[in-house]
Amino acid sequence: MSILITGVAGFIGCNLAGTLLERGGYVFGVDNLCRGSLANLYDVERNPRFSFIEVDMADKTAYRRAFVDFHARDPITEVWHMAANSDIPAGIADASIDLRDTFMTTFNTLELMREFKVPVIAFASSSAIYGDLGKRPLTEDTGPLLPISNYGAMKLASEAAISAAVESGIARAYLFRFPNVIGIPSTHGVILDFVRKLAVTPDNLVVLGDGTQQKGYLHVVELIDAMLFIRDKAPERIAVYNIGPGDDGVTVRFIAEETVRKAAPGASITFGSGNKGWVGDVPQFVYSVDKLRALGYRNQLGSVEAVRLALHQIVEQERR
């Protein structure tokens, strides 16, 4: 068994690589290092069953060379496609970023999978595909899907391309719709943003928005556990699953207060106005994981526990 992970040097990709290596077999990784870091691969790169090539996956010719290199060593049996632009505001400012790093990486991956007859793809999708539906529970059959960010739009387009590819040759696809995923090595997100702000101005934390934004948060360890559970158990040819903590989430105000308590006790908090931190931000969503639970999976951490664990880890990460 050999697995290709795209975006392997990113937050989720490097954690996934470590877990898959523990399962045995070869793990090949590609990343353009735009968001990821070689430092994230420090532990896995010492494993003789792991190989990495830096490549721009939006450049099909370069990507194909890396694919051929890996496939010749040990035929790739499945692709875990984690690569994407994770900076939503950047994609709003320049839509070509999401087109290139989120959609074209998917398109080229599917083209190479068909060429080399790789049968299985596991895809990191997102709650952002649903759009802003307020307190309406988001289930896997919610529609119409009207994303409000270019990131969400390109994730949705990627899902559509994968669906079409299954009809035309790929044997099976797993579409994992992520919530807000937290943990280490942290590269972006609200907790890291708050910790770094307090490192600069330890007496005051400035928060984008009024703090009422409320979402579910899932620790990366449990995300990977859930993805692998779905990979092993889901019977569908196109398996679409929300992955999340299964609760109503926590507010940005809660995260801000917890961060101050942990990183800069006594600091004041200054909130902005409105319930969005930036254009394209979904201020609140209720994520149904009933389908995942019906499959038999239960996570151990709720949003509160996940935030507190990730906050502790991120504070330690930044101190190092």
C-alpha cells in the first residue's frame, strides 16, 4: 500500500502523514510550501517509508514528474488530497489564489489519478461549501449550496469534479467536510492569531467582529481519527460526511477570554463591530454529524475541550 498526500507540509497533512505511517506502507507527500513548512515534516521525514517532493500542484507538468517518481517506487493506491489555500481573506482579495491552489490542484490530481489508474481519493472539503444558513442545521443533503467565499466555492467545485471523476473511472471517493480544525503545528486560525497578537500587545487583545461568531471546533487528532474511520467503514462509492464535534460550538468571545486567561492574564479585550471577522466569514453554523454517528463514530472532545487543549498546545508552540 502506498498513499500520496497533497499538502503534506500543512497543519492537517503532516499529522495525517504521521498517522498513516503508523499504519504501515509507504507515504509520499507533495506540497508547494506556500502555507506549509518543512519544519512540520521533521518527525515523519526520518521514517524510511516517507518521501517528499516540493512541487506546485497547479503546474500539471511538474506535478506529473513527482507523481511518476513516486509511482515508480511503489504504485500509489490512493490519494489524500489535503492541498488548498487556507487563507480565506487572501482568496477574497485575489480569487485566482483559490482557483490555482484549491481547484486546479484538485483538477490536476484527478487527471493524474485517471492516467495512472489510482482508484481512491480522500478529499478535504469544508463547511464553507454550505454558505451562510444561520442556525439551520447543516446536513450532508442540505441545499442549495451557496458558498460566500471563493475558498468555499472552489471546494464545492472540487467536490463536483470528484463526483464526475467517479463516474468516469475513479473507483471511490471520500468527501470529508471539515469544521474549524485546531491543534498543532498551528499555521493559521483564530487561536494562533490571538496568541500572536497578545505577544505583541500583551495588555490588550483586539478582536475582529463583536465576538458573537459561534462555530464548532474539532481537534486535529480527532479529525484524522474520524477520517480514517470513514475510510474503513463507509459503504458508499461517493462517501460524503460532515466531521465535527457534534455540539453548538463556542463563541469567539469565549476563545478570546480563554486565550487571555492562558497567555496574558489581566489583558483587556477590545471587540469590533458586526458578527463577521472578514468578508466571506460565516458567523455561525450548526453542523450536523448525525450521519457520522450512525456509521458508529463518536469523538471524545467537545468544542470547549478541543479549544482548551489546542490553546495550551499553541501557547507552548509559540514559546518554543
